[in-house]
Amino acid sequence: MKEHQCRGGRASPAAPATWLARISVSRGASAIAWTFMLGATAIPVAAQTDDPKLVRHTQSGAVEGVEGDVETFLGIPFAAPPVGDLRWRPPAPPRAWAGTRDGRRFAPDCIGNERLREGSRAAGTSEDCLYLNIWSPKQVGKGGLPVMIWVYGGGFSGGSGAVPYYDGSALAQKGVVVVTFNYRAGILGFLAHPALSKESPNGVSGNYGLLDMLAAFKWVQNNIREFGGDPNRVTVFGESAGASALGLLLTSPLSESAFNQAILQSPGLARPLATLSESEANGLELGADISALRRADAGELTKIAQSRIPMSRQFTKPRPMGPILDGYVLRTLDVDAFAKGAFRKIPVLVGGNADEGRAFTDRLPVKTVLEYRAYLTEQFGDEADAWERCYPANSDADVPAAVARLFGDSQFNNGIELLSAAFAKWRTPLWRYRFTGIPGAGRRPATHGDEIPYVFANLGPSSVSMFGSLEGGAGASDIKLATEMSAAWVSFAVHGVPDQGTKSHWPRFERRGEIMTFGSQVGSGEGLGVSPSKACQPSK
């Protein structure tokens, strides 16, 4: 993106209850279980329609959508608003409403880094933000189509399910039901605090953003038949932090039966996770009185957190506000879990882009050889010299490329290699890709996020303005690549393999390292996607 962006078997119908029952919050002696008991009192919605035309019935109430090339339903709550006493608690069930809810407009985005929701069609941001959006093929029966649930990226600091390039219309026209949703991020999504851990029946806090994802997946299991989707054929797909979250959830018992397949686009799985105690210490920096913190304005709280707990420049260190190794949602470091085979053995498609790190280098204050060497020392300490031999910069002109390679490998490529090796070792179906994009005047090599408009087949003006891979506008080659790439993603969701009915054979990734390349030429080969610096890991 441009610099300003930043064969498992199908689940049985009864299976979802095995994981859904684990998500609960406690208030004294009582517990609010994650079920869909609606209660005696229905809550009316703010906006109702007098003459609904396209209406579907969820377990919480009726919702009206819009019929065009596809059927679209927007702003459907999948959890109760996480405000007031529900701030920093696992998501509670969505409240029932009377009448027909207006599902023709996007609900607000979650509060977070504003840069990460640029172009969003949502009406601003709010702490009340746990809503999802659905795109379905027209006039389908109930419960027959595969489902694709998108999890956006954003470094766990923000994002939006309502930006135009995540629009699911083009994919839905290929015969799948597409879902996007919002999840809590930053301090509102990942604050750990001793007082919050004491409240929890599981003795933990943080990871609320991950629990939001599981709640959205649970809602899909319970409701998607009404929109034409099959809850036993669910593929989750995500990019960057979204892909990282999905990779982490592959190791979590709470994700059992939540989805059947996963697509991980540029997952950052190599970065370590903070422990619960480390994260609780960060939380105490904001104050000891959790009641006062719950009363604080969400926007101001986010600003204060950003000033008191700044994001670390050390990408070899855990994120101060991100997924936590809490012993409940996440029980084992992903590196160890994948190596030991302690992950869900389901089909996965994973890959990255040709120049992942380039999207971040302009924002790093590292421009000269001296600054680069100081940066390596900050990152790697006594191993700095070894890393410099792996990623040399002999002149100031070499520094941007060296930093980009270092950042891309350490943050993305090494994690992809880790995941691929584990799946090959445990003989679990996995397909690898490498996105190189379409060369053109003014276009740089494909960097982090540049594959997104091709996956969604959304090459309109909003994508052209956001993604460097589309600099100069989308041409015939871009359209052809988007057609092929989106078809592969849909094939995976529909058939469990990414090349059913497509033009190119895409073999499974095994020890030979077969990888599909998407660019000016589309084809597979051995080792095509391996970083030139793959073997350059001094700590190994």
C-alpha cells in the first residue's frame, strides 16, 4: 500500500457449541455466557424501514438489505456494544431488536488509528462498533454456498471493514457469501490489567480483539444460512495483522469448529508475543483504578495510551498493545506450537509480496549507513554485526533496500517459512503464493498490502489512490491478474483447492517448496517465493 496506509473435515451442526461455550464473562456470582438467548425485552433499533423489500431474519431480529448485482446487508450487530461496564470484557451477545433493522448503511468503525480507515464508508468511529457486513449472490436458497470471512490488518491498532477495496460484491458474484466485520484494536482491544484479570473467571485479560473475531465467526455459524451461506464451509481470510490473528487462532483451542479453512496474506508470525504479566505491567502505566478507566472517554483514552505506551521500534520485541500469551486464548508461542504440531490441521493458503518491507521504510528514520548500523544495534544487540552481513549496506544509497529486505524478512517472510515448514512436516494441506504485481511506469515492486485489490477484484478509483501496485490506473493486465487471483481464492473456498477450474495448476506446498507466483506471468515453480535472505538468520 502507499506510504499513508500503513483437508480438515467439516464441522458437524452441533460442533460450534464446543467452542462458543468457552467465551464468557463474570459479574460476581453470575456469568454472561456467549449464547443467543434473547431475553424477554426486545430493544428497538434507531432506524427502521416502513416498507422492507429485501429482509432476512437473524436470531436477534429482522434486517433489510439492498438488492443490486448482489444482495448487501450492512451494519448488523454480532455482539452487544462494548461500552460502559462491557468495556474490556469479552463480547456479550447481540441484543434483540423490534421491527426491521436498516441494513443499508455501514455502522461506525472501531476507534483506533485514523490513518488505517482512510476512505472508509462508515459514519465515523465509535466504541459501539461490533458490526458486520454481508454480500450474497442474488436469489439464493438458504445454507448452500461457501462463506468467506475477511479479517483486515492494521497492526492491531485500527482498521475498518467498510473501506471500498474490501467490498465483497465482486467475490459474491463468483458464488460465495462474503463477510467483513470490525474488531476492537489498540488499548480498547488489547489492554491487560491486574484488575481486569481478577474480574475474569479465567484469570486473564487482554485479547478482546481476538475474542471479537471469534464472536463474529460464531455469529456466522448461527445466522449465515439465512443469507445463503453454509456454516460448515467457512474460509477465513485476512492480511497482515488480520492474517497474524488467524495464524495465532490456529493454535487456540477456542477456534475449534469456528472455521474450516484459512488464507493468510502476509502474516507477521515471527514477532514474539508479550506474556500476561508483561502486558499487565503496561496496563498499570495508565492507572490502577479500572473503574475510572472504564468511565474515561474512549478517544481520549486512546490518545493517552499512545503517549504513555508508545509503539516500540524494536520489531524483535512484543507489541505493547496486541495479542497476548495469556494461557487462555493463546496458550503457546506460535513458533513452538507450529513446530510441535500443536495447531489445527486444516487446509491453509499462505503467501506474501515481492518487497514486503518497502511500505515501511519511508517511515523509519534510517537513511545513512551510520543510522543503519545504530538501528541494527538497537534491534539485535550483540548480533548486529551478523545481521549486517546478512543485509549489507555499503553506502547510503544501499540503506533503503537493505532496511526493506530486513524488515520484510523479519516481520513477514520468516513467519511464512515457519508456517510452511510446519505444515509440510505434519503433512497438512498448504498452498503458497508470491505476489509480484504488474510492472508499469511509476510502479514499485509489490509491497505490503498491494495484493488486496486483486484478491477482491476491486480495481476502482479508491484502490488506485491507495495502492502503489495500481499506480497510473488499472489496465488490461491488472484486470486479468485480478480475475485469476480472485478466482483462485474463490476456488479454495468452494473446492478446498485453489486451482479448480482456473487456468494455472497450483500444486500443494511440500518439501520441494512449490509456490505460485501472481504477476505479469502466473505460474508455479519450486522456491519461487523464497526470500533471497531466507538462510540469513544469525540467531538460528
